[in-house]
Amino acid sequence: MSQTSSKKFYIFATLALLFPVFLVGMAFLAAKSDAETKREYDQIRQEHAEKIELQKQQQKLEQRNLSQPETKNAVS
């Protein structure tokens, strides 16, 4: 029985030591994944902001063109 008890102790001790290592590894993996995801979302937000700014500029240009009378077709 002493040998079985000793074997169980070593198995339990090994698992007890590996569990914190596993937790730290998973935390590191989660932090790395979160950083990558944040970088991707920031890039998407920047692209959307650029598209919106471009649309605003196009709308302003269209409004200016509509508010100014056309002089090309005017007959003098």
C-alpha cells in the first residue's frame, strides 16, 4: 500500500504543479488573442472612418455643384 500511496502522491503533486502552468499559459494565449483582435477592430474602425469622411467630402462637393449654376451651357 505504501508504494501505491506514494505513486498517487506523485501523480497528484505533478498535476498540482502543472495546473498553474496551464492557467498561466491559457491567460497568455487569451491576452495575445485579445491584442490581435483589438488590432483588427482598430483597423476596421479606421477604414470605416475614412470611408465616412470620403462620403462627407463627396456630399459637400455635390452640394456645391448643385448650388452653383452651370456656366458651361449658358448662352451669352
